Amino acid sequence: MGDKVKEHPGAAGRARAADHPASVRNVVLVGHSGSGKTTLVEALALTAGAVNRAGRVEDGGTVSDYDDIEHRQQRSVQLSLVPVDWNGIKINILDTPGYADFVGELRAGLRAADAALFVVSASDGVDGSTRMVWEECAAVGMPRAIVVTHLEAARADFQEMTRVCAEAFGADDPDAVLPLYLPLYGPQGPDGHAPVTGLVGLLTQKLFDYSTGERKESEPGPDQLPDIEDARNRLIEGIISESEDETLMDRYLGGEQIDLKTLIEDLERAVARGAFFPVLAAAPAADGARQGLGTVELLELVTGGFPTPFEHPTPGVTTIDGTPREIKPCDTGGPLVAEVVKTASDPYVGRVSLVRVFSGTLRPDETVHVSGHGLADRGHEDHDVDEKIGALSTPFGKQQRPVTHVIAGDLACVAKLGRAETGDTLSGKDDPLLMEPWEMPDPLLPLAIQAHSKADEDKLSQGLARLVAEDPTMRLEQNQDTHQVVLWCLGEAHADVALERLRSRYGVQVDVVPHKVSLRETFAGKSAGRGRHVKQSGGHGQFAICEIEVEPLPGGSGIEFVDKVVGGAVPRQFIPSVEKGIRAQAFKGVAAGYELVDVRVTLLDGKAHSVDSSDAAFQTAGALALREAAADARIHLLEPVAEVSVLVGDDYVGAVMSDLSGRRGRVLGTEQTSGGRTLIKAEVPEFEIGRYAVDLRSLSHGTARFSRSYARHEPMPPQIAEKIREQAKEAS
């Protein structure tokens, strides 16, 4: 690794359809926003000969962040696939957004990839969210490597960053996180900062000079070798400790010089099985240069050290009825099993699905079965349909380059799958299968919207359906209590992108309105009411009188109706009418317009007329009786209370608990978990956690996560309830 490539591959770097899974590498780039992932992707594409200058393809567009929204927001907001070719190996580079609001795109990239490159900025270090993703990858054994960027920044220190990375990522074994190369520095500038001009390979002991814009290899001078001796010895020991040859360490400690070929092979095997995590350095190419610093070394690591799709186990597969199905990993001749990892809408070709094929071979114009299950709670209906796929292509920026087939282990775009959504499974028409869904975060920030105009109202439903089909981390709710359309998002930036896509992509202008919480009303004590509905207006009149008693019930009891009429004061045929009127009025509310719950209404007495009484009259009387009872009673407003679980680093436990108390929360308990984190359980009124997804991220520097579930409704504090009543009066 490090001295295998002598020539620039030129046009060979252009993407193509793979012919064998062994010639494919799928790698996802992970890192916080601003760490340099997209710049690194463009540098790799330039070095591989896939672009004509940094970040540019033939039509002048960029290979990543090509969406108009990304240009306007100046950051990645979606998963991008950039395929390049390096020495006969097709590398599918999956560039993911670093901002926490778009973690759904990151998880889709992790699902589609076989290995991960963690991009760390030398000027910013390792943030908490990146550590959390590292732990997720470790839990499933995904191979990883680390790339240090921004070495050109003042006070950037590669050696210090390798120490930070070993501390952050090597908790179990710091000697498994070690550099493969050390930077070479040029003369100091006026600011005292010495630029990185090249690298020295610790295993090969060769220099790779990038100062001319093209990689040049040379032998180090005798005075340079002692500078790398300690780092080289530590690297060799780290590689040998992970070697499958148990005699290697004894031979090395006995003074034997281990063959370079053996070391490189052991290194590659250790990286591929997720036991060793090399640290490399990379920088974009200067203007006019053909290669960015460290990009050749990085491409060599990906092709030589990262696993092939054969080594990636197929996620769980079942038949449509849930029967487990054994699928051989990456069998190009096996049954078709593919997964939609991203869905996008193109104004010219319609819906485009980015697909990872796990088994079989996908070909244009064939009919496949599309299965979508398990996302009903997010507005995605279960579906099983047959669809004829359109053209297959491999993306490159805004371009789509046609391919003739897609084999197991490869990724490509599929056109014209009108019903397929992100997370759906594609399988054979005669052998329908279903893949287990990947874990996705719950959207916890509500965004209440309404159409801006009548024309927008006509298009809103279709636009929202397309939006949630593309993004399973977004949940659409039609709230029956508040009559609001609510988009549940992961954060403010996620919400901004959703609104912009509705406007620019689907032509729907919406207004954001305050999100309403589903309140309830109940009686604080016993009360009585008399409903009298007597009218005479020619012909048949209306006559109905009923007397009721209302008393509170425990939470969750709903409305209980009891008939205690004696002597036929209210004819039997009209008693259901009284109940119907009471329930209709309870649904409308009796104080502030919220549904009345948890009361027992007892019908005690009444009067009827042999001619003028009717079903409608007794419904009206029942409603009037309930309103009169409410007028003489103290009415409690009930607010929903959520059970909240917050997983937070120990450093932020005090701040989070204090914040929860300030939100009228009741902490139920804490529990120590692994990784220096604490699980806090509390009950918090939903009024207080509308923006908790945003506030918690700020409070914990992006390292905490939380979940919420409805617990119950309970009385609001009187002062807050009074404000709600005043607002209801003003609105009416």
C-alpha cells in the first residue's frame, strides 16, 4: 500500500458498470459538517481521472453538492453517489451530509456501503456526533479508516490529530488507530506555518512529494529515517498484533525483519475485517494540479484494504409473509434482492431511485416486485406492487450515464419506479422478498403548515406524499384533534429543506403556522345542568327538556353516559338522542373549544311532548344541558404529558436535568449506560418540548438524543390554562 500506483489512470477513472463483485468497493464518507467530505470526494475524483479539474465534470457541474438547494444553503443536505475507477476497481463513493438534521441520509449511506471513511478536520477535531456514528459502525463490525483534512490551517498538527483520533476512536485498543503516513513539510511562511508538501510511507519508507501538483516518489535521505523510526515500529507492532499468524509477533520480537509484502497483506486483512483503523492525511489539489495530497494513498487503501461486497453480510431477508429466507451474499446469479437507499424526483425523468443490489442482477425494462413494509407510522403505506423498471444509470453530478446491468454488490440509479420509496425492497416478480429496514431516527420537531392559496391547496397533498416518499425520516401527520397538517422533522435545517423542496420542486407554497397541542377539557367537580329546547314556529314545533348531572372520572375513562330516568319522563326512544347530543357537544368542548373527556353524565329527568318532541330536539337539549352544567362548574384544561428518555454524555447530565425541570418536567430516574453516557427518564408536558429537538442539540453540543411517547393528559397549571382560555375567546 503506498507504492503500487505509478501512473495516473486518466480516462480509466470514469465510472462504469461492474462485471464482478470483487471489482467493487462501496465506501461512505462520514464526518461533521465542514470537515471537508465533499472537497475530498472531488479531490479523489480528480486523482482518479473522473473530472477535468477539481470538482468539475464535462458539463461544468460538480460531482457532489450539485442540487440547487445545496448551492443555496452552501452545505450538503442529501446522500450523493460518486463512482470512480481506480486500477480496474470501481469505487462507489457515498458522500453524506455532516449536519445532524440529515442523519437519515447518513444512515442510508451506511446501509449501502461496506466500509466507512471518517473525515476529521485538523482544525476542528472530533465532535461527539462523529464518535456516536463510530460506535454504531463498531457495533456492526464495519471496517473504518480515518482521513485528516485541513492540514493547511494555521496550527494544524497531524501528529496531535492522530493522538486525538486514537483517544476518540480507540477506546478499546488505541494501538489499532495508527497513521500509515507522516506529513512532509515545506519551508515556513511569513505566518510561521509550514505547508504540507508530501508524505512519507511508514511501511515502505518512501517519500511521496505532491509539491508540484503531481505525486512523485523518491527515497528518503539517511537523516530522515530516524524521524519516522518510532512511528514505524509502533505501526508494525500494531499490524502484527492483529495478524492471523500467531508466530509473527514472536519472530518480530526475536529480531526478525518481517517482509514488507507480509506486513501489507496483514494490514489489508486487518482493515477489511474491522480490526485496524489506519489514519491518513489528504488535501485538495491546487489550481492546475492533477492530484491532491494523499489522494493516491487513500485510493490505494480503499481498493487494497477495504472489503469487497462478498465480505458484507446480506441484511435479513424474509418472504412477504415474514418467513426467513437464506440469501447467499453477493450471488450475481441468485434471486434478485435490492434495496432503494435514496429516492429523488427529477423534473425531466420523474422519480429516480438509488439502489444497492445485494443479490442477483438488475437489468433494464424487467418487471420487479416492489415491497414496502414497516413504515406506516411515518405516513408510508405498506405496499406490494409489480413495476417495470426504466433505464439503469450510474450518476455523476447531474449527469446520468446509462449502464446495461447492475450486479450484486454494485449501486445504480433506476428510473420510472413510480411506487418505490426509500427503504423499499426490489425482488423478482415471481419470488417477492422483503429486507429488514435499517434503523432510522424519529423526527421529533413538529412543523405545522397550511397551503398559501387555493391553488397551493390543490397540489399540497400530492407534494407532501412525494416528499415523505423520498425521506423516511420525515413523518406526515393529519392531526384529527387540532385539524393541522404537521410535518415532523429532525431539526430546523431539515424543515427548511422540506419547505424549499415543496416550493421549488413541487410548486407548492405553504405557510408555517404555530403548532397546536391536543388539549382536553374535564370537570373538576360535580355539576348539574338543565337543557330546555322549546320552540313553536307554525306546524310542528320543537320540545325537549332534560336534566343531567356531570361528575369527573379518572384519566382515560372517556365519556360515560348513564340513564336514571324513571316514570318515562323522557321516552325511551329519545334517550339515545340525548346521549348523542351530549357526546357531540363534548367533542366540541365546553370551555375553550377542546374535547371534553373523563366525565360521567347521568340523565336524571326530563319532559317530552307527544307531538313536538323529536330526535333532533332531544339532541339539542342534551347539548344545552351539558353547556349549562359547564357554566356552573370549574373546568380543568388537560394537557398531554410525554414520557421522555434522554441519552446524554455524563458531562451534560446536570445541564439537561436542570433544563427539564425548567420545562415543568419531573425526572423519574437516571441510569448509567456504556460509553460514559446517562439515560434520563422524565415526564414533560408536550407544551414544553415542541422545540426540544433543537434545544437539546444546542445544550449537549449535538451529542444527546431523545425519544418521546405519550403518557397521559393531566390538568394544566391554572395560570397557563387561563391564558389558553383568553386566546380561545379572542380567536372566537
